[in-house]
Amino acid sequence: MHPVAIYIGLFDHYGHTASLENGTISPEIIDAKNILFCFGKELPAAEILAVRPRSIGIAEHKDDFVISFLKAPNPAANETMVS
């Protein structure tokens, strides 16, 4: 368990996009999920709420996974996501 980060949930991005009438998914993506979490130990301004919570995206391909996230403005949070 992380002392600051909290797990929020799992979003089935693949399932959501596949369910849309005009949804398109790249053919090499087999599945895609977002892990939702928050590093919110400070709330210095109301505008910061727009960048929280955060997510790590995991896309499954036939032979590998692609893990992605947006760089956090907080260096410690960014380092935690990399590790």
C-alpha cells in the first residue's frame, strides 16, 4: 500500500469504445484498461482538481503490453508511476 496514492478503480476503455456506434479501436489492440488512482496529498488551488484523479493506461497487443501515463507535475508522483 502506498502512503499517499489511493486506488479508485478500473475503467474498461476497450469495452466502452467498442460499445459506441462510431467507436474505433486500432486493430493491434486486443484489450485496453485504465487504472484510476489519486496522489492528492495537497490541494493548493481549485484548478488542480482538473488533473486529478490520474490513470495509467494498459493496452494489450498480441505479443506485448503498452503502458502509458501523462507526466505528473509533481516529480515524486511521476517517479512513483515510473517505478
